[in-house]
Amino acid sequence: MVIFIVPAYNEEANIGRLLTGMQAKLEAIRCPAHVIIVDDASQDRTGEIAQSFAPRLSIEVVRNRVNRGVAEAFRAGFRRALEVAGPEDVIVTKEADNTSDLSVLEAMLARTAEGYDFVLASCFAPQGKVVNSTMDRHVLSWAANWLLRTFFPIPGIHTYSSFYRAYRAETLRRAFEVYEGKLLECQGFGCMVEMLVKLRRLPVRMVEVPMVLQCDLRRGPSKMRRLRTIQEYLHLIRREAFRSRLDPERVRRVFERPPQEPVVSLDESR
Ligand SMILES: Nc1nc2c(ncn2[C@@H]2O[C@H](COP(=O)(O)OP(=O)(O)OP(=O)(O)O)[C@@H](O)[C@H]2O)c(=O)[nH]1
Ligand SMILES: [Mg+2]
């Protein structure tokens, strides 16, 4: 099974199209899936529209009463996904704004089936592309990724900031355990970079799948606050670049343990 986690804030203009596309794709590739939407106190109909897909799609909407930001949405999403995930399941995170290109999903899942623990959809990979972005946004994003690559080089990885990723659930469970819940400490958009930087210190096989990021598929404004995100990246670089080594004995113990069955069965829990 593939468990999707989609953080969504005021995405009523996008979420219907997103879920219609996902439903069609999952049927076409015959992929059993469960979708977790984390609706973060949207002031529009995001949650209602997502919930209306329930008869057609295995979906649950986690609703926050107050807006807690994208990092808290991922924390809640991962917590829930790891409750229901079995050892062979894959967790996919993606954006609600239709920019996470579904045509690369099969390639991402194929890579996890080959044994990769962590697969990143990558617009800065040699065959990837960004189209119809504004010049300033594109330059900013490219520069941020270049800076992150310089401080935290990972062979073959070019895009550090993307939300669109596939994780083997069992590996992620172990990563959360090694970091004792501190795999995601950031509060904002930096949290996805933080996860990548922290996962690279573990015995995790990573690979990229090139993606075309088509920015004009999004309707409505961007939710990303640029200044705050830049500050968070800089803070992350300062904190992680000089962090002491993880205890190798602890990492070995957690990563060599037998796999774990789901804590909660999806049928009973909804
Ligand atoms: N749950 C939750 N989701 C959020 C919040 N802010 C943004 N998101 C979601 O996070 C995803 C990424 O936000 P975007 O606005 O697309 O940010 P971005 O992709 O970095 O920037 P663009 O390139 O401008 O699209 C979308 O699915 C948003 O709905 C929030 O406060 N809470
Ligand atoms: Mg986006």
C-alpha cells in the first residue's frame, strides 16, 4: 500500500483537481492507497472538498482547529501514516497545489521496489526542469538548493527543498526512532530540507527521479513565506553542519531490528 500525506492550507482551488488526478492515476496503475490530508484550519472549503472524495478514495482528513504550519502538518501526517503502515508500505508526501507531477509517481515507486529507502522527485536533476516560475522565485530556489548541496553534499541528489518524495515506511519508522522524535524540529518550510539532511546520516539509500515542475498548475497564491524560509534554511545550516555524530551503536541496533507490523489496522481506525 502507498500512504500519501498531503498538507493543505486554503487549497480549495486545487484540491479537487488534485484528488481527481490521484484517483485516476491510482486506478490506472492498480495501486492500493490511503490518502491523509492535513487541513490546517483552512478558511475555505479545502477540508469539505477533500472529505467528499471518501466514497471514491480511501481518504482521511486530519483537521486542525488553528493553523500550526506545514511542519506540524507533516509531523501529524507521519505520525498517522506510521500507525497504519506495514513493513512493505511506502509513504509519499506531496503538495496540494497540483505541482507534484503524478506522471513520475510510478518511477518513484519502482525505485522503492528496487530497494531505495528514499526517492526524491527532483526538478534540479540533470533531466529535470522548472517551467513557468517567476524569475525571482526560480533564482531563489536554485540558489537555496545550491547552498544546501554545498553544505550537505549527497551524491546524486540535486533538489533538497521539494515536498514530493517517497519513503519506505519501515526506514522512516527507524529514522524517527533514532532521532527520538527530533527528525523534524523546524517549524516551517525548512522541515523537508531538515529531514533530508538528517536522513543522510543514517544507512538510507537515496535516489532522485527527474521531474518537470510546472508552476502554473497551481491556482491561487503561494503559501511559502520567503524571508522566513530563508532564515530557517540558514538556521538549519548553522545547526546541522556542526552537529556531533550519531551514536553508531544505536543506529546499528535500530536499523538491524526486525520489521514492525502496523500498530492500527486502517479498517478499524476510520
Ligand atoms: N497543513 C498546512 N499546509 C500548508 C501550510 N502552508 C502551506 N501548506 C501546504 O504546503 C504545500 C506547499 O505550499 P506552497 O504554497 O505550494 O509552497 P511552495 O511549493 O514552496 O511554493 P510555490 O512554488 O510558490 O508553490 C501546499 O500543499 C500547501 O497547501 C500550512 O500552514 N499548513
Ligand atoms: Mg507549491
